[in-house]
Amino acid sequence: MNEFELIAAINRYTSHLPDNGFEGIGDDCAVLPLGDEALVFTTDALSEGVHFLTATTSAIDLGHKALAVNLSDVAAMGVRPVAVLLTLSLPREVEEHWVLDFMVGFAELAQHYGVALIGGDTTRSEGGIQISVTAIGRGPLRHIKRRSAAQVGDIILVSDRLGGSAAGLRQLWEGKVQSPEIEQHRRPMPEVEVGAWLGAREEVHAMMDLSDGLKSDLRHILNASQVGAEVQVNNIPRAANTTLGDCWCGGEDYKLLLTADPRQAGILCEEFEAQFGRNLAVIGHITEQGLRWFDHHQEVSCDYEGFSHF
Ligand code: ADP
Ligand code: MG
């Protein structure tokens, strides 16, 4: 079973349980509507040896990243993160200064976005450092953006240039130690302000954050909304020093992917640029079914090994 088949199986074994008013599994966050407001909940774990190596990732960067990936899932729902819980499972041999450095990175980002740490758990681990963060967001219920809300005819947009993190990772493999791309890979900044701003826009329909890469993540919106898409890969905004593959298939950018009413495209993009000083880029549109990629009007396919025209 792959990750998504496993999640589907977990869902089947628990779908008979009461929902108690929550919208559960399947989006970036679970949603609890409370009158005109909503709370959203998400959790993400980082595991030593799988997500990071202590030899190559500093504790301060890891503290930043563990929080950033969770704040990104809250931003993807269109509301602001307000609080987090932190669980640390630590091997006996972990040094005290490692944990304190981790907390410096974590607390700096939490302060930047005004997020409270309200609890967690601390245990011993027999299998490397394990970190789990749960984030809670809050905002008006009508601002919540679900993956399932894309409509046929919608335009597809991304909130910033893509591929920076993949380019940074490649540079690290090549032995480089410092660059803007490496910084972006090590300390991604979640789209907290952008997410809340887009949440308030009625013309924005579906939204999610890009954690696995555009090619793979777009499918989640299409599946949840039961629609298709056509995307012009030459219109994907590219970060500096990236290949098309970095922008198309590369993960860990933590930018937002959204769909919106095409009649409001002009005003949405204009006001976004006035607000954030960068482009909200239109990369394609929603169709009835299927997923097709085009490069300068020629249909193309992509696999992780490379890129081929047919
Ligand atoms: P994201 O990349 O946005 O964090 P994931 O791909 O990790 O989302 O998860 C997809 C969906 O499956 C989410 O709604 C998440 O809450 C849910 N999910 C993942 N793992 C589990 C699990 N072990 N039990 C219940 N729900 C899960
Ligand atoms: Mg997500």
C-alpha cells in the first residue's frame, strides 16, 4: 500500500465513527464549524532518517521547518493559525543544546506569525528524533477553502514562483552550502498572510498548499472536486536557478495552489499584486475530466526521471 491507499484504508475503518460536527479526513485541515466561525486542525510529523538527518540539518532550521509545514496547511484553508501543540520524542543521547536550538527556530517562526504554543508531549524515543506538530487555525466559516470546491471553467493559479526548494536540495547534493534556494529549502516561509487574504476572496474556490509538487498535488484538488484540468507548464512561474522539472514536480515549496472564478481573474490578480508586490500566476483551467499538460500549446508528459514531448 502506498501512503494514499493507507490513508483511504484508515478512513474506511473509521468512517462509521460519529463526526461530532467535524469535516474530517481529506483536506489540508479538518474543519469544525462553530456558528459563523470555524476552527481548523492539522498535524504533521518529522522523523529522523526519513525527513531529516541531524548531520545535514541544523536543529534551528528543523524547529522552523516543523512549524512551517503545519502553518502552511492552515494557510491553505484560508484562515490564520492561532495555536500549536508540539510533541518531541527524543533518544537518550540527544544533546540538550540540540533541543534548545530546535526551540529557538520554532519560537522565532511562531512569534513571527503570532502563534501560541499551548501544549504537547515529551517522551523518550528508541528510534531517533521524532517531532509532531499539531496546528489550529481560526477564521470566518465563509473564508474556508476546500479542495473539493473547484468548478469547471475555473482558472488555476499559484501564489508564487515554484521550484526553489527542489533547486536548493540539488545544490546541497552538489556540495554547495549557501544560496537563496538552499535557504528556501531549509527554512520555507508558509503563506500565512497570503492564505488569509485569499480566504477572504469569494471568487477563490478551491485551495491547497504545494508540499509534494504541483504535478502530484493538483490531482488532490481534481479528485476531491471530481473535475479535470489543463495546465500550461510554460506559464508556471519559476524561481531563480530552477529547471522546469523543479517547478513542475519538485516538492516542499509550500506555496498555494488555487482555483478561481475566471470572470474575476483580472481584479483578483491586480489586487493580489498591489497587496503582496508579486504575481498571482494563472497556469491553467479546470475541465470536466482528465489532466493534460501543455508546453507552448503542445501536449507534454512528465515523469520524475525527466521530461518528454510526445
Ligand atoms: P498534507 O500533505 O496536506 O499534510 P496529507 O497528504 O499528509 O496532507 O494527508 C491527506 C489527508 O489524510 C489529510 O486530510 C490528513 O489529515 C489525512 N491523514 C493522513 N494520515 C492520516 C492518519 N494516519 N489518520 C487519519 N487521517 C490521516
Ligand atoms: Mg497540505
